[in-house]
Amino acid sequence: MTAPHRALIVIDAQQEYFDGLLPIQYPDRDQSITSIQTAIKAAEQTGTPVVLVQHELPAEAPVFGSGSATWQNHPEVVAHEDAAAKRVGKQFSSIFADTDLEVWLREQGIDTITLVGYMTNNCVIASAAAAEPLGFTVEVLADATGAIDLANDVGTASARQVHETLMALLHSNWAAVTDTATWTEALRTSAALTRSDLITSAARGRSTR
């Protein structure tokens, strides 16, 4: 098997998810940002490109307002801005929508993207799904992402329920889901990670009923 040519994509690790209107609830946001920093350091140590993505809306927007305090990256990520291989601004959930990221990844010969950051229930899942028709292999680090509690006219779901459900969903089709420690070892050994598939996941799901 050919060794994966990876890039670490840090999605929206911004203060909005810590001090703004969308605080991450699960996993613990302080632990998840530590895992994100660990992943960034592992990437830097192995010469793996790091891409920093920031969601950016007009300055008057209630969230991610351009130039606002909560638009800024978390300090743990700011420390790595100068060393980043690429920085991307986006306005949609997917990291590929109206950005030049796909072109850049292909220019670098990247075939595998590792997603960390926020939120599991928005930009992470949207980006993983968008990568499928583009032909990129996707990895997601469960302890370096995070979700929020949700409630609307349709129902409610805790952040833990949202996060764990979407990790299982991602691993069933769109991404190899693992933790930062396992990924770091795979990075250092140039090993590929494996994911499940819909047929296997469905069979195992039926067996638990």
C-alpha cells in the first residue's frame, strides 16, 4: 500500500468556539484545543503541511465577524500561524466551497487530509462529505474536534450525542476516525488508517439491536 501523503487541516479553531456565541460543549474544549496543538506539532515535526482555515463573515455579523476578537484563532493556534503552509478564509461550511484549497492540495501532491477543529456538526462533516467526490482520503481526529448542544423545532441533542453519532457516521463511509495519539504514530510511520464501510457498519448495527 502506498504511504499516504497527508496535510493537516485545522478548521476554524477560533475564539468564537471559546468566548463567543458557539462554545464547544463536547469533548471538553480545552482538551480538544490541546489535542489540536499536539497534532500541529506532530505535523511540523514530520514535515507534514499544516493548513489553517478561518471562517470569516462581514464585520457586523454576530459570529465570526471579520477582524473581531472571536474571529481570531485560539492562542494555541496563533502560535503556529507563521509556520503554516497555507491559510484559508471561508464563508461556507465546507473548506472547499469558494476556496482555492483543492487546487493547492493537488499542487502539493496531497492525497489524504486530516481534519481537526470545529464544529463536528457543521464544518467537519461538511468538509469530509465534500472531499469524497474530489477523491481525497479523509481522516478525522475525534479528540481534536468538538460539537455543541442543539435544540430546535425538530428536537434536541446533547453535544456528546451529536459528536459521538457523527463520529460513527463519518467512520462508516467518509473518514477514518481515530484519536490524536494513534494518528501521530501513523504519521511518524507513514501508515495508512482504516475506516469501516456502510455494509459492515450496518451489519454490526443490526447485531446490537
